[in-house]
Amino acid sequence: MKITKLPGWCRLVSAAALSTASVMPTPAFAADYPEKAVRMIVPFPPGGGTDALARILAGKLTETWNQQVIIDNRGGAQGSLGTAVGAKAAADGYTITMGHSGALVINPHMYNNTGYDTLKDFVPITRGTEMPYVLVVHPSVPAKSMNELAQLARAHPGRLTFASTSAGPQLMGELFRLTTKTQMVHVPYKGAGPAVIDLLGGHVGIMFTVPTSVNPHIRSGKLRALSVSGSRREDSLPDVPTLIEAGFRDFGDAREWYGFVAPTGTPADVINRLNAALGRALSAPDVAKRLQPLAQKPVPSTAAEFGDYIRAQYVSWGKAVKSTGARAE
């Protein structure tokens, strides 16, 4: 697919004038909610950013509610499998799903059938965290900058491999191939844990990911960071230039984000209680302290604001998928 000019699709908007998903009329039982354990579906395996956030918040919610929050990791199909499980759960407030940006707003444009309809099957609860993408390479890759990586890829077409763990990182890799007019081999993984293991072992050479998954390995020198997305440098990686600084303006301010959703039909007063509890947890100083080294910035919101955000992101990332011609592999 030939593209002569890439749109600035990564200047992702944070609000839209579209209506928010409705929730069903509410019964009176929410005053005692929760009365039993709450399941939190994480649509990726342990070891990545979603799992790290889920475990921090689950512990906080367990303290608040005096009810256990059970993490249910359901990896596969770049987050689609676990998200589909969440869509089909009982709408009683006892199953919530971590809404991953790739699974909610990118996968529907890349898969023929994800098993869910983002805009119809879920009620938004709150935004969670956001973070930039970082491009890391194995030390065996002899590139110290984005431009050197592009030159290396041009000199050895089809020799370099790039890993992805979800749709967002895959699109970042596809955009790099398009902007540099290079050929690289895409290797998809079910989650950050197994991808990072292979990257550390040198089985793949390049990976767009989030700092949560690789910051310790960058600090130890086991991986080399070349650039981060966004308009400003990442606080946890102050010496790593942005893609814009490196001359790759078409990447814009692309970010990965996590939030929380429930099946459509979940009572509104339960959604309100979940929003309040998660908002307090995300705003707690001890939670912010634990998230800082993971490069995850808490961005709690109202349910309505998150609904608008999802719809705006759905449109923006849909344009990105169309521009790159990317499909799920």
C-alpha cells in the first residue's frame, strides 16, 4: 500500500461531542455494594503494564471495600479475548474489565470480529492511567538513534525484527516502516511478559512498548531506548529524546492508556460507586508513588468523560489503521 503523505493522526483528541453510553435504570441494592468478591479482568498475561496497574488498584480496593478483588488475566488476540469475556459477563457490577486502548479502540478496526462491540457492549467507569510509547532495541542492534536505526533497516531489508504486544505498538512499528520506507519483520506476542523475555534474549531486535515493561532493563543496560512518543520527554527516561525531537513528527503524541469498563446494563449507581472508589484509589499518594517508576500517569475521570474519550479515540485510531493498512496477525 503506497502512502505519499501520512496524516497527523497521532494528535489524539481527548474529548468529543458524541453522546456517552447509557446505563440502565438502577435498583436500590447498590447501597451495600460490594457484598462479595469483585473480578477484574485484565486482557493480557502477567508481567506488563495492565497487570501492574491492576494489582496495585486491586490491593487498594480490597482495603477500601473489605472484599477481595480477584485479578483474572485473559491474554490473547492483542487483548480481544479477555475484553470479549468482559463484554459477556453478568451486568451486576461484580465483573469489571480493564479497558486497554488497543483492545477497545484499535482492534475493532484491525480484526474481522473481536467478539465485542466497543461502543455498544460496555459502560465506561473511569479512565485509569496513560503513558508514552518507548522504542527499545537489544544491545546487539548497532543503532544509537532513530536515524541510525532507519539507516540500518534500509541497509538490511527484511533482516530486522520488531515485536508487538498489542495493536498500538504494532501500529507504531508499521508507521516507522512507512515513514522510513524500510522492511522489517513483525513478530506479535500475547503480552509484554513473553515479548520482553525474547527481546532480552536477542530473539527479536526492536520493540515499541510502554516504559512500565522495560524501564528496569533500560536502567540496567540490558536494553537501549532510542526514543519516546509525546511532545515532552518522559520523566522516568529524561535522557531519551522524543520522536518529535528525533525528526519523526508524524508519530505525534501517541499514547497508550488504560481505564475500566463494565458490561452494558450494569446499574448506574453501581457504576457511580465504582467510579468513586477507583478515582480515590488512583488519586491516593501511595498509589501515585508506586505508579511513578512505571511511567504511568493517573488520569481519573467521570464515567461520562471516559465515554466521550473512548469515542474520540475510536475515530482517531480508526483513521490510523486505515492509513497504515495494518491488520491483525
